[in-house]
Amino acid sequence: APALMALAPRPLQGAEALVVGCGRGVDVEIVFEQMRAARVTAIDLDERQVARSRARLAEKAWAGRLCLEVGDVAAMPFADASFDLVVDFGIIHHVPAWQQAVGEISRVLRPGGQFLFEEIPKNVLDSVLARTFTRHPRENRFDQGDFRAECERQGLALGERFEHFHILVFDAFRGAAVKTG
């Protein structure tokens, strides 16, 4: 989280945030405790993960400022311009229609809102190790350039806030985009 936060062009404290793909809730904790969001809405396509998050986070001091919902990042139920911040800790590479997910993120961000992401490129997903031990869509995958271009096409300006890094032996990338308009 600190490396991702360092890319953010503006402070994150006090944001109305959305976490896409919340899993068991670790990402939610990061957004509250490190990014210091005022409120967090978190979605996951898997209702079991949402239930795990609810159980795990129920006793946190900030639990009253958290809304957990079953939801699809490629078809979100939120109004346009609902959030100051959207955070993706490696979920969009799981989404078959990833371009639609980026469009939805742009739609729900307020002008000037920030999109922070860490993602895994297609060369990693195409590796024997990933194909053997993980399940990911195989068609319509992206590399860093594809993801960056889609963000820009959807009105999410990255500028120089984009970097390549490694997770163990795998490539990954992260960035911070700002909603234009």
C-alpha cells in the first residue's frame, strides 16, 4: 500500500472510497487504516467473500462507515460520480470484460477522483505456473500498455504515475489515475 499511495497525486484522507474485489476484507482495512478514507463501499462478485468480510470486519472501530455488497465491477449499481477514490488491488485481471470494468470505474468516480490500482499483466497469466495453479480468463487479457491505454480512453489520466514492479518472480504494475472532466 505505501508504494501505491506514493503515486497518488493528492491526499487520500477523508475520501468516499470504493474497493473493487474486496475478498476477505484485507483491502478494506488498508483503505481505512492506511489511506484514511472517511467511508468505504466494497464489492465482490462472490457472496461468500462478502460474508467473510462482514464477519471479519464487524468489530472494527470504523465498521459503521463501511458498506459491503455483492457486486460486479463490470456492471456496478452505483450512480455516476459517487466516489472520490476507487482502489483495485489486483482484481481487474480476473474480469473477462476488463475494459467495461475500467469504464465503470471511470463512471463512478467524481471529476478529479483517483483510481489506484495494482495489476498483473497477461504474460504472467500465460505462464505455465499461473495456468497450472490459478484460474483466470484466458481471452482478452492485457499488458501494461493495454491497461494504460484503456484508462486514458475512459478519461482516467495517468501521466507519470505508473510503474512496473515484481512480486517474487512475477511482473506486475501499479498506478494512480485521475478522472478528467
